[in-house]
Amino acid sequence: MSKLSFQRQVQQLSIMALGAIVTLGGCTTAPTTSEAEPSAATDPLQVVTTFLPITQFTNAVAGDRAEVVQLLPANTGPHDFQSKPSDVQAVANADVLVKNGLEIEFFLDDLIENAANSDLVTIDSSEDIVALASGEADHEDHGEEGHDDHGEEGHDDHGEEGHDDHGEDDHDDHAEAKGHDDHGEVDHDDHGEEKAHDGHAHGEFDPHIWLDPKRVIEQVENIRDGLIAADPEGEAEYTANAEAFMTELQTLDVDITETLAPFSGQTFVVFHDFATYFASSYGLDAEVLVGLPEENPSPDDVKRVIDTVQAEGLKTIMTEPQVGETSFKAIAQDLSIGVSEFNPLEVGASDATEPDYYLDTMRQNAENLAASLGVSN
């Protein structure tokens, strides 16, 4: 072999060795995707709601910012709920719990105590909203009187001047600030679940504030403020979502007002005592067949309803989805009228947790009620 050929072989071997070293160096120094450090992900706010309307309103405000889970099954109302160990665990794992308040969630005290979640933030959506006293004791007199010592905080001088001779007392403190007119409302500051409930009975105040869109706007404001306090970084998103839903609620209120304006002062009939806020907000009166916890109407209850139907010339009497038509069927047949529906939104299907369900159902309630009260076109 010539000296030149030998030098060329040495040069080629050197180049090959250098390439191998570079290749190996590239394999050992360049990090692969699988070896790279994962980016830190922030867990979404864990929010537990109690029952259907509270979930609808919370979903409207939270949007995609928080994970919202309803405590009660969608087909179970707060009057019938019995908690399970899994419910205690859900509260134990939650960052925030949103409730209606006004003692309708009578099961919460024990549930929260058993969960032992010292970091849990509870949002009472009814806080500082003008409330009506519970009228369950007397179906004929819808008078709401001022009440003291609701929960731990007193309520002094909150009666208001009567509306349509319903016997309400006068109050001065919060009605004007909250923008409600004179319907016998009683203001309250703290709606803790201190009082024990017996079965279906309502507490001192009527809890069905979610059936008045005007008050729902205030509930949404409370939910917004509570979520912002728990998750300050989400303020812009919570605020924008709340504003959008409150605009829809204002439109809903206008639509219902226009639908029911021709029937101002009239009385409609529903199964149980849930419709006082709705009736008061739209210049109507509500008569009930039974007041919870009663399940079967007495002869006096039936006579009172028959008298109302005849006096008002009603075309239908209004049952609820969870009750069905059976309770009113005999009365309707005797009076040759129909049975319609007013959905109090306490229960629903699994898809009923979305905000649009509330808007659509309330419009349908107003249309059904107008048909019951009015003359067919």
C-alpha cells in the first residue's frame, strides 16, 4: 500500500469517528419531549350547588372557569332530599358551596359539619334579598308579616305596606335599596340553616325566590361576588358571564310582564305554595290546593279552590311536573276545565342544569298562566 493511500484511509476513519461522536453527543444532550418537565396546570375551582335553579344560575356565572356539580339528583327536590356518604365527600372536596338559603336546604348543616372542610366557602345566593314571610299556615290569607330573630341575626321592623289587602306590615330598611315594590316583603341579612325542618315544611321565610326573575338578578350578583372572592383571578370572566345572564333575565322579566299585564289583579290556582314571589312580582295572586307538608287536600281546601276557579273564570288549574294531573283531575272534571302546568323548577331531567332551561321554563310558565287566566284568541 502506498503512503498516500494509507493517509487517505486514516483520514476517512477519523471523519467517521468524529461523526459518531457528534451523533452520540446529540442523543445525550438534546432532551426528548417525554423527558421535558410538564407545565404546571391549575385545577379548576370545585363548586358544589344544591338544587336545580341554583345550579342553573351558578353555571351561568361560572362558565368554563369552574367545575360545577349539583349535590342533589336532578329529579330530587330539596324537600325530599336525604344525604348519603358520597354527598358528604363531595362537600369535603369542594372549594365552594352555593345554596339558595332561606332554610330550604335544611339538610346542609349536618352535611357541612360531617364534611369537616374548614376551607369551604359558602355562598348564600339569597343574602340581602327582600324576602316574603312564609304563608304556609293560612291558604286564604296571604299576609306576610315582619319577623324577628331569623337565624342568628334579628329582623326588626321589616314588614311592608300591604299589597291588594293581603295584610302585610310596613318595612323601611331594604325594599327601596333592592328595587322591589310594595308586596309585603321582609328583608333579611343571614339565611343560615339554623332552624330544624320537619319534613317538607318551609321555615320562617318563603324560600322560592328563584321564581321571580327580578330577585334572580340579585341571586346572580351574589353568586358572582362569591366566586370572585374565592377565585380573584377569574373576576373578569365571572363578571362578563354574570352581566350576560342578567341581561337575559331582564329581557325575561319584560316578556313575562307583557304577557301577564292584561290579567293584573287576578288569581290563579297551583298545587302547593310556591308561587307567591312570582304572583307578587307580576301583580297577581296565587291560591293553593295544599300547603306543604300536607299531601292530601281537605274538603275545605277543595271548596276554596272551586270557589276561586268559579270567581275568576279560570280555564285551567295548574299542577306541577312532580305532582302530575291526578291531584287536580277530579276538580277539573267537576268544573269542566283543564289541567295545565306551572313548573316551580325544583326538579328536572339531567340536562335541566343549563341556564337556558330556566329562561325557557319561565316563559312557558307565563304562557300557560296567561292561557289559564285569559280568553282564548
